[in-house]
Amino acid sequence: MALLPILKYPDPRLREVAKPVAVVDDGVRRLVDDMLETMYAQEGVGLAATQVDVHRRVIVMDTSSERNRPVVLINPQLTARSEELGFSEEGCLSVPATFERIARHERVTVQALDREGQPFELQAEGLSAVCVQHEMDHLDGKVFVEYLSPLKRDRIRTRMLKRARETQRA
Ligand code: NI
């Protein structure tokens, strides 16, 4: 397994729309395992392949407090969502040190393939539902800061660019 570098907002590659996985083979499983290792190492609750510059529809997540319940979603499709919305603070490994309140559907149902390529259905609510929607946005080239006002988003963008310049200089 290997730790993968994570693209940071506003990297234009985060805007790419990911393509479906044709076959869940060993290459896809290796990607899944590397993404899980990277997510756990960074203490994230979810990671989309887009964030590691692989533009395929693959998501890993773990919203358990024990960090021992990995969920793998390959080619996820949203099949139902509650009308009810809920607000929660979201963060993202591609936008470090930034937490903002975002509205999401309280409950969602997703159909996907697992690490073995078997179809399954996930009924998600609470943090898990937030995570599913956040990560599926990544696959469509959308980062959560895009839900914010242009002013707030520009401020985050400026801060991230400054941070990137400082990292480069260091
Ligand atoms: Ni994210």
C-alpha cells in the first residue's frame, strides 16, 4: 500500500468529472487500498479518487468513531434522498483547516459496487449521509466551498494559494 498525494483546492484537476469504473480488477482494488490508507493517515472521514488525481468513480469513507468500518463505493448512484435538509460543519482533505456549514439531504440511499465488484445498497443518514454527498460531489468536479458565497469562497481561495506558495518556498 502507499500514501497518495492529495490535490489541494483550487487545483483545476479537482474540477474534472470522473468516469465510471468498467471492471473492478486488482488495479482498482489497489487504488481503493491506497485511498483507505491515505484517508486514515490524514484522519479524514472520506476520500474521492478525484482528490488523488485519479478520475474514476471511486469513494472510500469511514464515519465510525473507532475508525474500523471502511466503506467502499464504486460507481455510486443516488437512488433516493430525503426532502429534509440538515446543516453541518464540513471539512475536506483538499481544503485543509477550513470548516463551513453546508446544507445537505438528511438521508440518502446509494447503490454502488463494493471492493469485490458486488452491488450493494447503502442507506445513509447523519454524518454518513453528509459524507456520501460530499464525496459524490468530488466525482462530479465539485468542492464543498462552491456552495459558499463568492466572497467567502474567494477568501478561502486566496488563503489556499498563499499557503501553497509558502509550502513551495519552505
Ligand atoms: Ni472533500
